[in-house]
Amino acid sequence: SRMNKIFDIDENNFLVRVQPGVIVSDIHKSVEEKGLFYPPDPASSSVCTIGGNIGECAGGPRAVKYGVTRDYVLGLRAVLPSGEVIQTGVSTAKGVAGYDLTRLIVGSEGTLAVVTEITLKLLPKPETIKTMAVFFDNMQKAAKTVSGIMKEATIPRCVEYLDEACLGLVKDALTFDFPEDIKAMLILELDGNITSVEKDAENIKKLCFSYGALEVLVAKNQTQAQKLWDARKALSPVLYKIATNKINEDIVVPIDKIPDMVQVTQEIQRTSGLKVVSFGHAGDGNIHCNIMYNKADKNESEKAEKAVDELFNATLALGGTITGEHGVGMTKLKYLPREIGARQIELMKGIKKVFDPQNILNPGKIFH
């Protein structure tokens, strides 16, 4: 994108103004050089743009502690389908003048307006970071450990979950040995001041062992920690080593229902005969379930569609949502009424009509 400028970083007021085409990792680097911190960090942050993050309300591993894109967008400049330019939001720490159009546009998947400038809230950069890898011989133990961690006073900034299939794909990319016969791994990350992080890391390490962890390894340096994250962020593309096609769903369930969700994915794999690979942001209940199949095989395609149906039914039965980050787009159109109901959809269509009466912005997305 040519709309890729970072206009200014306001160190006194913890703000940055950017254009929508700026790569998210460039925002991270630019503000961190000034001792500041922009928390949202989707796995694709090295290639995705802040405009895309706003369209989807992207999250990432750090959302468990810091929240998602919507929580850091203070204001927007946007162009309506009529050509009219509007300025939403504020450049202050808070403001409630009128309806919150900023938060309405964030996550609207480009269906309401074209964003041309964004004002983002920043935080002070944490003093230190500690990254840990926790290994289990049972996926249920890993899932229950997540629930246990989230009950503690200390909230890690990342709690990532990888199942056995994931580990087989990324094992060679890791820089340390880990126990044989492991079935799941958690990546935990803590940040803050040095004293508290060291103390919290020891407490969480003990807690992990109390839930049945085989081993807890702490990254010795930033290089080792980065290797761990590189392996995690490479997962989505390397899944194609398992099968030629995948359906990637990003369901979310209440944190205490994660063990139940793990059991659901295992059952879907057993009954469908398809490989179901799970990883994601377990700390906030957001699991990426990847159903691997061969699209050219009609039988497998039908099984995959049935598996998605079962996954969404189970997610909603557990009190969850069918999408936490990826949005509805076109692929989840038929499933949306199961979650939010006809009346809510009609209200949303009314909002769409106010912004875009001619239906020229991303027609066919979210609803027909």
C-alpha cells in the first residue's frame, strides 16, 4: 500500500497517527524505539496492515492481557460511500460525546466506510519479558492448566496452545529439546518489572507442574524466545504438509470450557476421519481449529462441511462464538443467524443502509 505513513508518535500523550497501509510490525518497531508499546500482535503482523486489523478487529497472542485492536483505536478518519469524509473518536484518554462510531467501524469488515487515518493508543513498553514453554502428555491437562493459570492474580500476556499435530510440524524449528511422547504445549509469556516477572514465573511454573506438566522450559535469551514465536507463527502455512486444503475456524469459548472444546475437536477428528489441528490463544478461549482435507475429493469435502457444522454447534452450546478474530466475511454467512438471531441481523442491516444505501462497500459480506 502507498498509504503507509506513520505521521507522528506523541510520547507525552501515548498516541500515534498512522495510515491504514502501515505494516503492524512497523508500528511495533517504531513505537518501541521510543519506549512505547502497541499490544495487538496477530500472527501475521510482519505482513498484515493496520487497516486490515481494523477491518477485522484483530487480536493476537497478547490479547489475553491487553485486549484487541478495538481497545487501542481512539479515532478514525474515514470516507463514506457518498464521498463524505468523517472524523470519529477522540485524541484523549477517554470521551463519550455521542455514539461510538469508532468502535462500530472497527470490525465492520470494510462494509461501512473506507478508513484513511487512524489514531492509536499506546502504553509504556514493559521493562522485561519472560517466555516459557510448558509440555504435557495429555491435551486435557494442558487445557485445564490454562483455566488454572487464568484464575491466578497474575495474568500472562500470552497463553498459547499447540496440540500434538502442531508440535510435529514445528519441532525442527525449536532451539531446545523437549520430552518424548508429548501431546500438547503451552507458550506462556510474562511482562512487567524484573522483580515481579521473576516471582510470577516461579509461581506459574509450580502451578503448571501441579496440573501435570512434564517439563517447563524458560527461554534463556531473546533469540531463543523469538525462535519459539517464529515456530508458532509459522504454523498456519505449514499445515498444508498434512493435506492440500484446510478450513480454518477461530471459535471462542469461555475459558473454563476449553477442556470441553478440546474434547469436541478430538471427537470430530475421530468421527470424520479427517485431521483436526488446533492451536491458538487459549488464554482468552480463542482456538483456531483447522480441518484438513482434500477439496478435490467430494467425500472429504462433505465430511469437512459436516465437521464445521458440528464444531459451530458445539461452540454455541458451550456459550461461545463462531468467530473471535477472523470475522464473518462470506464463509460464515449461513452460520451467523445461529448465534445472533434474525432481529439483530435486521438491526445491523439497518446500520449498513444508513452508511451505505447503495451497498457498494464489500457487498455480500457479513450478511446478504
